Amino acid sequence: QVFRLEDYRPSDYLIPRTELDFRLGADNTRVVARLTIERRAGVDKPVQLELDGDGLTLRRIEIDGETVDAANFDATPERLVIYTPPASGHFTLLIETELAPSRNEALMGLYRSSKVYCTQCEAEGFRRITYFLDRPDILSVYTVRVEAERAEAPLLLANGNPVELGDLANGWHYAVWHDPFPKPSYLFALVAGDLGCIKDRFVTASGREVELGIYVEHGKENQAGYAMDSLRRSMKWDEEVFGCEYDLDVFNIVAVSDFNMGAMENKGLNIFNDKYVLADEETATDADFANIEAIIAHEYFHNWTGNRITCRDWFQLCLKEGLTVFRDHEFSADQRSRPVKRIAEVRTLRAHQFPEDQGPLAHPVRPRRYREINNFYTATVYEKGSEVVRMIRTVLGAETFRKGMDLYFERHDGDAATIEDFLKVFEDVSGRDLSQFALWYHQAGTPNLSVTASHSPATAEFTIEIEQSVPPTPAESRKRLMHIPLAFGLVGADGKDMAYGSAEGATVENGVIHVRKRKHVVTFSGVSERPVLSVNRGFSAPITLTVEQRPEDQIFLASHDSDAFSRWQAFNTLLTDATIGAFKDILGGKRPELSADLAALAGRIAGDGSLEHAFRALALAMPGEADIARDIGKNIDPDAIFTGREALARKMAEGNSGVFSQLYDNLRMSGPFSPDAASAGRRALRNTLLDYLAILPGGAARAAAHFASATNMTDRAAALAVLAHRHAGTEEAKEALAEFDKRYRGDPLVMDKWFMIQATAPGAGAVDAVKALTEHPAFSIANPNRVRSLIGGFASANQTGFHRADGAGYTFFAESVLTVEKRNPQVAARLATALRSWRSLEPKRQAKARAALLSMQAKEGLSADLRDIIERTLA
Ligand code: ARG
Ligand code: ZN
């Protein structure tokens, strides 16, 4: 079934109040729903009422306390129809259903994870609990009563505020929760079980006292502190930056170990993948700490962007997700280093969104059709969606943007809104017409700007020619011209931006060229000396750039651009070009060389004390094999890329061995661990240097020493990766792997790192290694985190292993996806997207990848989730 945006129509009935009564049992849970139903004003005849279900068993049905005549309803697992509801159009519908949470391995609806009952309802999981109008524009006030055996579930949580708690006979007890804010069913949540917790308090700007709770497995309470600290900082930041205050008496977070995604913003009761809650120096890396901070913030920020203002329908998903990602990006930028954060965002966007946008799964930020909505929780909706919001701010300016957000909250609080509503507030506060800009929501594909510049000393004019193109994407062969805000600077010989007289040929304001036409010739007057052009500063638009620029200009920008992002970009472009050159050398049977200029520049950046450590780490890191493959674009031979990249890395290490090793020694840290950004940056730089130094003679010993002396997981995991990737098979590598396994066998989240490191070890041996690891006692095919680490790590981060020339990687992968799918279609579908760029491979691998896709497609009874991904990937 295909769902289309243009088919949206309001429902005939509303459900202003929902009362739910749960009696929890692992194999047998009884749910009684009492729904207050009203016919929508304007619908005057008593039309039939059709509620959504998914795999439900109906036990009882009553209308206004009376049994419903068998002829007046029909219940299947997928729907409940009442043919003739009461003519008054106002009635109470009682529905009793029966569930088996312990057998729910899809992890949607009500399920059990390590004996804890929990829920995941977004997008369409509520219909696995009871029959309902399970769509985001049905806002209802929920009262929830939960009954459970006290021994099994001393803790009973639901959305909103606690109302009542009491004992029942035979060791049972109950709790009642009430959420005064009308909400869509996808925000419903319930948790019951035996968990440990840490508590804190937060007083909002207007004086509301909020009790904060984070619930984790017993014994892990001391790993929840960083999450709590992140929560408090998020609450404060949202008040200060967006004027958004919390609105209930409690805010609870529960960490569970089986979870399909990262986390979920259920009103007042966020449920998290424990990977994004639990952290201490012994078990979590700096990247884990940063992710926890970002995701805690993200889910908290949803309270306003998502919950108070929700989506009219699932086509509007980016309304809450793109905006909330933008907000969590800004939060992290304020908490840490803004330029470093921006570089990291762009790397993520390019690694995940660009290949999506440039392959068969491309779709607009606001899609117009879907078959399975769960497959649209994508990098395009989230990350590109965030970039679009960022561009709105760039176009309007920060102050007007904030006015627009204020108006959005004021005008739409309590609404199920659309992207049109969102854009309208910005048009209203700015008086601008954003209709061309709106194409960013409606049109898929990554726009390209091709830029050339020339300087005329005689006329003191600097001219930039800009041409835009948007490549065709599936179902959109013809594209319209877009409004692209291109931040730029004319960098003078002293490294400062040069002033100019006037600009003609495009609107140029506040350092931004507004590209709106196919072609602009922008002429700057009063530019007597030749500047070096810096474009797309701060990554002002999510585009690809083709700039004709001499290497010496790139080197100049990498050394002097006042915009840190562009400085990083210039160096990264140089490194990428050199790596692509090395790849071509390998194919042509030549030995790759690294230019002395580039090697020297790397040495200067490494030792430049005016640059943040984290910035230097990001700059020096070699572009990934997948990044290079994406830049090359077609006829990819991952083995040649690997060999070329390795050769270049070796040259880089050899050319800078003195600087790198001295700096490596200087960066050693002592004293207590701190996860703060500056300390993390120091570790990041030191570990980046280790990766180079490990190539040189004595490298394995150095990495082994780094591993042995590590006092935190960041250093330990970095050293382990270096050993397992650069020195696979050596005694040092084997010992470190065994030692890590022994030490962390009982901690699944840490073992995920161990699985991931081995899954990403390059080379033809990876397939068998990963296969063998599926038998390891710490692995479980039923757990999404394990699957993502081992199988997902292999398929999406091991270019030479996964794309093994004989196709063995694809065959193993297809089998694994199908095994996962039997339990959990959603995780399987997500996994399968690893093959989305199969058409850019060289012909032999392409044929083998296609065969693997076809083998999955041929399976009988394939889930809608996986079928959708495979068919779009093959189309
Ligand atoms: N709304 C959640 C978040 O962005 C993600 C939930 C995704 N759920 C799903 N079934 N696809 O934090
Ligand atoms: Zn979200």
C-alpha cells in the first residue's frame, strides 16, 4: 500500500480523552481502553468508525456500557470497524485487547527488554496495543492505570504526572498517571519493572519545580550522572536560547537495552537505548559522551518541537525532526566548540545523507509518498532537515529567525502542524517570500554549484561565476532552480577578509550570495588585489561544490581562512584529492606520492598551538575509504582505494614522524579523567597521531603500549582499533583483543565496541571473522545494538571486507538480514540500506551485490519494511 501526501484528509472522528488500563503479564497482558469519541464538527451523518490495529486480539467491546451487536462491528488483527456508531456522534468506546509482551521481538508496541516492560509507539506502534485512530493529528488527553506484580515491577511509569499509587491483593500494586497535554498516540509510553534510579531537581525560569529521574539497570546508577547533567543543561539552554520551559512536574528517562533506534521523546517519559544514557570513563568513549549529551538534549527539545507542536501526518516528520536536530546541534555547539561541532556535522551529513540523496533511496526532506513510514527516519529527514532550518536562519538572520520561532510556538502550540505552517511564520515575521526556498523541502537531490573566479587588476574587479544544477533523483527527473545561500569571503594576502565596493549580479548581504538563478555572474568592485575566494563558509548550504582553485590557493585557505570550517575544508579537499590521485596511481600501476607541500602543511597544522586539538585531529584524519568512494562516484574498486589511501597515510607518517611522535608524547595526559570537550580533543589528536605512528617501524609495540597504559575507554578502544586494523594477526593484536574480551565480557555495550572493531578490520578475512563472531557468547541476533555493531559495522564501515571481490560479503550479509528480519523487520530494513550505493561499484561487484538484493527480494513472506527498501534499491 502506498500512502500519498495529497490524500490527507482529517478523520471523521476525534478522541478527546483516552483512558487506558493495563494489567501486566509477560505472556498475557490485558489492556482496557476507554475512548471518548466525538464526531468531528461538520461531519453530519453517522459515518462508520474505523480504528487501526496491528496483530491485535479483541476480547471485549462496549459502547456507552453496552455490548455491541455482532452485526454492528468487525474486528480483525488489523482493524476494528463500527458500522453504525451512535447517532449523537458522542460516545464512549470500551475495547479490551490481549497482548504477549514477552513474544514481541519487533520491539514496537509493548514489549519486554531484560524483564522490563516498555513501549515504543512511534510511528505506528500504538495500534499494536489497542485499536485506535493511530495518526499524529488525533490529540487526546491520556489517563493511564498500570497494574503489575510488585515483585516483578516495583516501578510503574507512564506519561505526565503521577496521580495515585496503591496496593492490591496478592502482591500486586497499581499506579495512575495523568498527562494534561493532549498528545498523539505515538507519544504514549509505559514502563514497568525493577530498575535503579538517580534523581535530581530542576526549577524552571518561572519557578516550576520539576523532579528529574533517570532509570537504569540496578548497579548502573553511577553511569547515569553524565546523562543527568546533560538533561539539566538542556533544560536551561532551551529556556535561554528558545524561551522554551518545561511543563510537567516530573521528567523521567528510562534506559533499556533492546531498542530499535536511539531514543524516543514520549511526553514526560523519554525511553532511551541504554547506549545513549550509560557512560563512565571505564566504559564509554568521548564520542559516546558527546552522543549522550546530544541525544538527551534532542529528546528533551522535542517537548516543544514535536510534542507541544506535533505533525499533522507522517509526511511532515521533518517538521519535528529536522528542527529538533538543528536545536540539538546548536546546543552542542554552545556547550562545546562551535567550529569543531560544525565540521563533525558536515562529516556526518556527507557520510550518511549524501549517499542517500545520490542513490536509489533519495527522497525529499518532506516526502510525498511512502509505503513504510519507518523507512523514512532517514538522514535526509533528520540531517538535511536540520540543514534546511539552519539555512532559514542564514537567510533571515538570527534575530528574525528567533522571532519566527516565537511566532511558531505562539501560533501553533497544541496543533498538529505542517511544513507550510512552519514556513509561513518565517514569511510573516520577515515579510519575505520563501516559496523558492521551500524547494529544499520538496525536491530531493544534492544541488551542485560550479564556481569560477577571476580578478582584473585593471578595473579592480573580482568576478565570481556561479552555476547551479540539481541532479535527477528517482521519480523526479526535472528539477527546479533553488535558492542557495552561499556564504563566502574574499581572503586577502594577510589572511583577513578584503572589503569591496559593491556587488552586482546577485543579492549579496552579510557575507552571503543568494544564488537563485541557473547562472550568476557576481562582480565585486573596488578589489585592487587578487583575493583567494572562500566559498560555502560554515557549510552554509548542503551542496556539492566544484570550485576551480589552484592547490596553492587551497593551501593558503587551509592556513589562513578566518572561517574555521573552510580552513578544515580546504585541507580536507587537498587530502581527498591526493588520495584520489593515489587511487589512480594504484590502478595505473604507479607508486603513489605525497607532495612535499601537503606533508609540510600537515606537520604545521599538527603543531599549530593556536588551533584547538579537536580541530587538528579532524583535519589530520585521512578521509575515509567511503568518503573517497563517494567522491569518485562510479566504477568503485574498494581494494584500490584502500591501497592508495594506505600508501598515502604511510607517506604522511614518514614525512612527519618527528613532529607527530614528539606531539604524541607531549599530549599524554595525567590527572583525573574529564569528558569535557577540551580534554576529549586532546585525546582525539593523540589517537589520530597514534594511527599514523602505528604505520612506522615499531608501530605494533607503540599501539600495544598505548593500549596497556590506557586509563579510559577512548584511549583503550583507539589503541585496540589500531592493533586490530593495522597489525591484524600479530601477537600484540591477539593479546589486546583477548584481554579486552576478558575484561568486558559482562558488559554488552562495551562488547559492542569489540565487535565493531573486528567487524571493520580491513581485508578479505573479515567475512569469516564476522561469521565466527556471530557465535560469540556476547553476541545476540535478537539485540539491535549487537546486530548494528557486528553486522552493521561490517556492512557499512568495512569497504574491503564487505565488498570482497568474490561477493562472499554480500551473501553473508543477505543471509544475516533475513535472519534479523524474522524477529525485527525494522532493524533488518535499516541494515539493508548498506547496499544502497551498489550501482557505483565496478561491474563485477555490482552484479554480485544485485544478486544478493535479488536473493532477499525472492524470499517468501518478506516484511513490508524490508521489501520497501529492497525494491527501491533495485528500481
Ligand atoms: N522520534 C525519535 C527521535 O527522533 C525516533 C523514533 C523513531 N522510531 C521509529 N520507529 N522509526 O528521537
Ligand atoms: Zn527526534
